[in-house]
Amino acid sequence: MNTYSKDPVAARRAQPRLGQRGREIQAYGTLARYPLGLTDQVRAASVERLNQLVADTITLRDLYKKNHWQVSGPTFYSLHLLYDKHAEEQSEVVDTLAERVQTLGGVTIAMAHDVAEVTKIERVARGREDVPTQLSRLLEAHEVILTEARELARIAAQGGDDGTNDIVVSDVIRTNERQVWFLAEHLVEAPLVRTETL
């Protein structure tokens, strides 16, 4: 029994239309107007700074994944798991920030080449680095994000953008501060087997 349709019109309707390209429906750096009770100036300022945080958080997330794959040494297992956990948490932060940009009527930065142009986090080598270097680079990246986040939280609060302020404080600052604590404790010089006698 032949299960293929003999109706050429039906077959054309079922065929996916591939290779489509169209014009942008909203340019990066512009705002769609939503009735949010915020001025365009406040929304534009929040969107610009949120996009910077998106770019830097994506970079931090990717740095965690790089280190997750490339970590070595006696702390391999614990750091391999920790780096992956932190990367997942940063992915959640990225999504929250990106959705806030869109909620404010902006366009979220999204593609790797655009993120690479915008990020303030230092570019790292492609090869493997030792654990102290990995940890130091991660801590420096966190500090970049925390500095930006605190500034944005103040600006958003002053402009009445309580939604952005809440996300930045609750999601960005608290997540990054906790991750800094977890990383920094790995750089404390403490004996593994024997304690020093007094």
C-alpha cells in the first residue's frame, strides 16, 4: 500500500520553507514601547547595562565550562563538579538577565562574536591552565560582574526600575558573591594532612 500523497498541492503545503531570510524586526540598541510606567531614558539605561551584564555573564559561564573540561590535579574531581554547578547557575542568571532586557523592550545581546566584542572580562588562553590560575581568573571575572551589578542596582533604584534592581540584587549579586566564596576558599593555603603545631 502506497502511503505517499498523490495530491501535489498537499505535498507542497507540507514541505518546510527552508533558507528564509528577512529584515530585522527590531534593531539592537532600540526599544519597543511597552506600558511599563518607566521612562524611555530609564529603560534605555537599564537595557544597556543589562546587556553588558549578559555579555560578561555568558563569558563567565563559558570560562567555567572551559575550566570544567580542562581542570587537572589533586582537586580535579571536586573542582570538576563545582565548575559545572557554577556554570549551570550562571546560565540561569544569563536567562533571567536576557529576559529582563526583552521585558524592558530592548534586544538582548546573544551571539558569541557579539559577546566577545563587548565583554569586559579578560580573554584567556585556549590551552589548559593550572588550578590557581583558573581560580584567579574566575575570581577576577566575578569581580567585574559584581562591580557592574552594584552600579546597575543603584542606577535602577534611582530611576524607579524596581524590577531590574530586584533581579540584579537577588540573582546576580547573591549568586556571584556565593560563588566567589566557594572559589576563594580553594586558594587558602592550608595543610591537607597535618596541622602545624604551636
